[in-house]
Amino acid sequence: MLQYAGALFLPNSPPQPIREEVNPYRNEVLQIPLKPRDATFVERIKVEEAELNTAEAAVRKQMETEGVKSEFDLSPEGRLLRETRNKERTDVTTMKSDYERSGVSLLIPYGQLIMFVTALALMLILRHIVMNTKPGRAMRAVSLDFDSASLMGVNVNRIVTLTFAIGSALAGAGAMMSATFLGLSLTTFFGVQPGVKAFVAAVLGGIGNIPGAVLGGLLMGVAETLVVWSGYGDYKDAIAFVILIAVLLFRPGGLLGSSKVEKV
């Protein structure tokens, strides 16, 4: 915290991304095979590699025979051997690429998997606190009516402070996971863009609906990924505002519905 948070207030020393040692899973990927690779490529690759090794040996032998140190100084006969070697190398590379593409696998970075599981766990804990505990009932009462909750013995100021503390802790958990597992740089305005997207996710899922906010965040991520996949990566941040406008126009309550205040 002293190393990274303190750097935010030093304009002459911009903060650096979280170091690799902090996240041992940054380059680790969980591979789930959906379609096995074509096994016929294996033998063909071995044959091509054997031919490549033979061509490499021929070029080295020709260089020793002619007494040159560089392949570019070879005689026309040596250059012909070099071209044959290069063709064999290209064939091996192409065949390995075809072998990799012959199978279909689902690649999930461990860091993102940890973020997903942690987000679900935090969602369940938060929902339990809000729906099944005494402070959670007090939060819901205060959200309906400050004065009535105060008359029922609820310490409104204490509950408001507790609510902001829980919200800040969850925001800090999300920011720390994003900076750690996604390798983002910590800057003074690090949370501006995620904050806007979090608001859109809450509107998309339904204001006041905790599972809806998580569902909205997942759909936002899928939408951004599809925008990048389609070749419009420069506009991935704008999709949040497009979704916000669409939800406000066609389903203001969100996908799972927003909590409604009923007064009798």
C-alpha cells in the first residue's frame, strides 16, 4: 500500500503496474479442450522436422566446405541449399500452426477465474448481510425512510456509515483484483472508468438488486469483449453508455427488476 498508493500523490514519479511477484497467476491459463487436435499432424510434423534437420545439416556442411562464416556468402549451390532449408522451416511452422488450429480449447486465465469466484463469494456474503442480519434489516429500513427507521430505534448515522464502509471495502476489493490480475497501472483517476461501468451494470441488472448488479457486470464484460472481437476495440469503453441509453429507453427497471418502495 505504501509503495503503490503513496505514488499516486507524487506527480514526478508516476506509479508503475503491480509487479509480477504480487500475482503469480498473471501468465497462468486454464485450458479446457473442447475438440481434440488432429493426431495425424503429429507424424507429419516429425517427418517435416527430420527433413528440416537434414536441410540444416546440408547448409552447415556447405559452409564448412566453402570456408565461409555467413550463409549470405555461399555460392549459388549453397544458396540453393539455404532456400531449401528456409522452405522446410516454413513448412514446419505452417504445419504446427495447422495442428494448433485443428483443435478447439477454452482458455481461461487463472487471474480472471479467481476474480469471478471472488466476485460471486462477495455477492453471496453481501446478500446475506443485507437480507438476513440485523444491520442489513436496518439498512433496508433506512433506505425506505430515515425518520421512520429512527423512530423504530435504528441509529441512522451509524447505519449510513456502515453502508459506506461496506461499499468502499467492496470497491477496494474490485480495484485491487483489477490492478493485480489485469496488470493495470495505478493512477489518480484509476477508478473513474470502472465506476461509470459499475453504475451502468447496476442499472442494467436493476438498481437495488445485488445479483442483478453482478449479472449486469458480467454482461458488460461480454459486450466489451464482443466489441473488441468484432474489430472495434477503440470503442469498447463507449459500449457502456450505449447499454445505459438502451436500458433507460426499453427497460428502466433493469433485467432482474429494481427494488420498489411500497407505502401504505
